[in-house]
Amino acid sequence: MMTESENERLTRVGPGTPMGELLRRYWHPIATTVDLDKDPVRRVRLMGENLTLFRSDIGELGLIGERCPHRGVDLEFGIPDAKGLRCPYHGWLFDTKGRCLEMPFDDRIRENKSNRERMNIEGYPVEELGGLIFAYLGPQPAPLLPRWDLLVRDGFDRGVEIHVLPCNWLQCMDNSADPMHFEYTHAALGNYTLKKQGKPPAMKISRHIKIAFDRFKYGLMKRRLLEGENEDVDDWTVGHPLLFPNILAQGSQDAPTLQIRTPIDDTNTLHIRYRTQRRAEGAAPKPMKVVHEKVFDENGKIVADKVPLQDMLVWIAQGPISNRAREHLAASDTGITLYRRMLNEALDAVARNEDPIGIIRDRGENEPWIDLHREKETLKPFESKYKGLLSENDQMAVPGE
């Protein structure tokens, strides 16, 4: 059982909080290129900070403070310029790093360079990869933006589904270290929802015989053995890689998927489902489709007739921030226990001014991409495909009941 202070340590994401400082060591997606094609200036809230994302007239990306320091106007309404973003009130110009380049009237009546320098606002690095816009809010030098395979490989069509969830990011990630919920959240609850709609069941309930978890270089790998599968441990199928700190990789090599849980603040999460499909040989590429979807229906309910909505229901049903001081973990929660232990180890690393798990600074490691192995691939043994990536610690297995 976790204490209230321990729960606070893992869930609060604002500036200066332990988890906020850890999460700021990583890159986080905050929008898509399709979003910026529709509107090149957008309000962004990330880990409790209100910011302005924009694309300049020459295509440069910027992420700067929310308001102009002159009269406090929200820069969401700013005007893109070749040099950056202009405040719509008096034309003060800020570049992609938040530096004040022009104060038009003052510049006309006197040389005002020293005063302009005092008007600089926050500016954070942003990069585009795979159609997503990533931001980094941590200390310099920034690590490399990880080139996960499905973000950069040719021959795949891509689509993005985005939900804003009224719950803390950790509720989503705890779920990613919990294979057992598949039996009830997706099979039992999903079929029950369809039954109420007068529809036939869509998923067979398959019991878990064993679950296991292994640390590896970028996070945590979970495995499961379902009834009817070969019980020889060497024939276990790979589950889903949990990429630190807030990404779940799923799918096969022909249809890989990422679920990314970007913390908006303590009680809201931007859930990005990045889906890909291998393109048929000779087929023309399809433009990336981005859909911003609602979680609740017109009655304020979550209709859990689809797998993503089933997950979202149980995350949100825990409340804005789950009270882990009142939970009682069981044998099926081994992966959650390990994941939280790894989070605390990463928090301790940051406190020592060290890089936490999953930080990439070697370009050779990052190019041309980082290959992720997913479910439906057999490992004989598991370590053979992950040689050099696995930690010696915390290779854990739990028998099913």
C-alpha cells in the first residue's frame, strides 16, 4: 500500500515537483502537423504550464510563453511572421526561442535593444517526427528525440486519434503494466456493453495462465501466456513494450501502434493513439488522418463498446487522481509494482543529476530508428532478441490463478 505522500510524489507534474522534474527530462508530443496546417498558432498546456505553439511563415516551429509581457495579451491570437510570432495588440515580435526581436513603436523612436532583451519570454525546443510535434521542457543539453521505428520507417500509412482525459497520467500508465485487465475490461465489460446495445459479443474471454515482466533499456517488457497457448516459457509471445516514462507500444510489425499519455497537468491527460498500417506494395501513400475524439457521449457517459473507450472508462473511474493509499495490490499487479519501483528509481536518478532510464544521447543508437519488438513474435529465449537491452534486475514471473 502506498502512502499519500508517495502517491503525491508519483502523480504531481508541475514545475519543481519530483515527477514534474523527471518528466521534463523526456520529449512529449503536444500536437500534430495536421493541427498546425489548420491553424499555425495553438494554445498548449503541458505539465501545468500554459504555452503557445506556432509555426512561423518560413516553417520554423516555436513553443513560447502564453502571454506577451507588454500588456498580457494571450499569444494564442498571435500573427505568424517570417521571424516568429507577433502579438496582435502592438506587434511585439518573438522568435521561436521566446526572444523579443521587435517592439515596433519603441524601436522607431529610440534604439531599444537592451530593453527588448528584458522582454524575453519562455521558449522551449520543439521537433517534428512522424507527423507529431514533440516538446522538451527540461534542462540543457536536451537528449535526442527517440526515433521509434513506426515514427520514421517508410512504407506505412499513419493515423492519429486524440482524446483529452480528465484524470492523472499515471492511471493510464499503471494500466499498461497490467495484462490481467484484458479479461474483464476488454472482454467482459466490452461484451456486456454490446449486450445492452442488443449486439453479439465481440471478444472471447481467455484466461491468463502466467504473466511476466522484464526490464530492458527503454523501459519494461510485459509478457503473458493465455490458456490454450504453449506453456513452455520459451514460447511465450511478447506482450507490449512500456517505453519510459509514458508510452505503450502495441500491435504487430505490420500494424504497430503507440499510445502516448502526455500530462496536461495533475488531473488531465492528452491521450495520443498513433496507429500505422503497412502499405500494400505499389500502393500510393495516404495522407495522415488526425481525429480529435470525445470521451463522453451527449449524456455525459462513456459508452465502452470499443477497446480504447474501455480503458478510458476504468482510468477516469478512479477519479482525477487515484487514491493509491487505499488500494490493495494483488498477485496480478506485479507489473504495476515493478513500474512504480522503476519510476522511483528514475526520480532518485534525477535528484542525483543523472539521466533516468530511456534517455538517448548517442546518435548511432538513434539512427536510422529504434526497433521495437511487439506481440505475436515468439522469443526463444526472450533474452536472445533483447541481448544488450535487458537489465539483470527484476526479471519477474507470476503464475496465473
